[in-house]
Amino acid sequence: MDKQSTYVDGVHTATGNYGSRDSSISVTITLVDDIIHGIQITPHTTDSVSLDLQQYFTGVIPSNFVGKHIDEVKVNQLAESSLAADAFNEAIDQIKHQNRIGPTARRK
């Protein structure tokens, strides 16, 4: 049976930026049939407070979104860090934009 997919399968990475202290996070996801099979988040900051929040954030995100459709992934505020959430959402949006294959693509 053919399955309609919207995004390219594979490992995809994007970076979301935030704050005035030159902070960002890199988000790498493994995507199969539009379902997230793995998430890795890498914090990038020189500020110790931001780093602590990013590390906590990176610990809770995978358990919330592995197994979900990529279009269901949106973080409002998680792990006490709304700025990291914004950067995560930005990275996911970049991945979706860069890897959209359209509604007519078919997979077996």
C-alpha cells in the first residue's frame, strides 16, 4: 500500500537562534514517513544560565516528541525556557521548509 508523505525521510539538522547573548540550539531529527524517530539537541551558548536551561531543555524534548508526526511538534514553554522553545520551533520549521516534498509524493 502506498503512503503519502510530506517530508523527505532522513536525518535533518537546523539551528534556531535566540536571545541577546548569542545563544542557539542545533536540532537534529531522524524522520521516517513524517514521524520523528530520534531527536538530538545541541546547545550553543557562552552564558552559563542559558547553558543550564538549554541542557535541561535537551533532556526533556526527546521524550515528548519521538514517535510524533513532525507537524504535531510545537513547544510553547518547556523546561522553564521559553526562548529555547522558540529556537527549537524555529529549527523544526526550517527542517520542514527545507525537506517538504509535497502532498503528491508517494512512498511504498
